[in-house]
Amino acid sequence: MSLRPSSVLRAPAWLKRLGLALLDLLFPPRCAGCGRVGVLFCALCQAQIEPIALPVCLHCGRPYRGAGLCADCRRSASCLDEIAATAVFAGPLRHAIHVFKYDNGRGLAPILGARLAENWRVARRSADVIIPVPLHAARLAERGYNQSALLARILAEATGVPIREDVLVRHKATQQQAVLNAAERRANVKDAFICQGDVGNLRVVLVDDVCTTGSTLEACAEALRGAGTASVWALTLARARWEPGQPAPDRM
């Protein structure tokens, strides 16, 4: 990945372009999927991204051979109206998301965010406000950025729907979901989020990078519903292969 020192990013536009060009010459970008030099995420890797197999459950978005809701969604109450994802969390996309989150891969945001925007356009989606799934303040300080917020900003710019990053707060520090099973994930994020803004009667779309069991999205939606939103649905970059009753796979 290319290095992007903050001093370069604060420079005048012409100096910024020169500085970034020199950095790319000294530290050329590598494809987040295959490591190819000279590109952030090559066309070959993007072509190998696995789409979600249709048909899907109309609520959770998991592949489902029947019509309407899958058996698990029929049995379970939810604060979410729908969960949609652009692709399967596997292969080059899995590698790219790992770089995006854990290897200072902020430069991937426009490429990955464009996938969310394309899903929005094709499915003719609508909302009043876009809200990214927040990180706890300690995790944000450690990582330096919220990858979900970066994706949400790209989506907001592409759709014209306003983004609110101040509404949903992760006030409870939690374990990383990747190390937990499905039941532990639900318990881990229970009451972890609070809503501190006016979202009454608004149609909200939550944005996150990966959905596995949906526990984090459900906890966010519960906080938003408690604040009076008209609806809450979620759009994620990827969905992990998981079925109710199975152990939750590692997200990374």
C-alpha cells in the first residue's frame, strides 16, 4: 500500500499531487487482492469477486431457495427491515477488506464504496440518512479511522443522501466480533450503542463493511428504533457464508 503522511495530505493541491507521485514511485501501491505492483485493487481481482447467489431471504439477505423470508427470520423478531450485501466475503474481496481495515488501506475506500453505490443504483434504494456503524473511541484511536464511515461517505457522495456520523455512538467497549460465536456476538454488542441525535421518522440506512450473523447491525438498529426512526435497513460491502445454527466464521 502507498504511504500517505498527514503532512502531504495538508499541502497545497499541486504539492500534494507531486508528493503523492513521488511516494508512489518510492513505495508503489500493491493490489490488495493479489499483491500486483502498481494498482490498489486490480481489475482481475475485482472480476473474481463472488456475487451473492440469488434468490435471497427478503430480510437477512442470505441465499434462500424459498420465497419471502427464511425460516430463521420467520422465527425471530428484528429491528432491521432488511440486510443487503454487494458480494460474498471470500477471495480477493476478503483480502481487500482486510487491507482496508487493518493495513491503513484507506485508499481503497473509493473502489470499495463504489460497489455500495452500484448496489444502491441497481436496486433503486432510497433513504433519508446514511449512518455508518461506529467504532468505540478507543478502537478508533488505535486504528486511526472508521472503515465503515469511509464507505458511508463514498455512498453519500454518490447518492446525494446526507450522512450523519454523530448520531450513533458505540459507548461500550466490546471484544472483536471475529473471535466470538453467534451467541457470544449477540451478547457482546447488547446495549453497546446509543442514539444521541434526532432521527425521528427518518428512513435510515446503516453502512458496514462485513455482515456475518448480523448481531452488530441488529444492535445498532435497536438503538435507532428506540429513537423513533421510521425504518432501518443495512447495506454492507460483503456477507460472510454463515447459516443459523453454525459456528460464526472468522470475519478475517
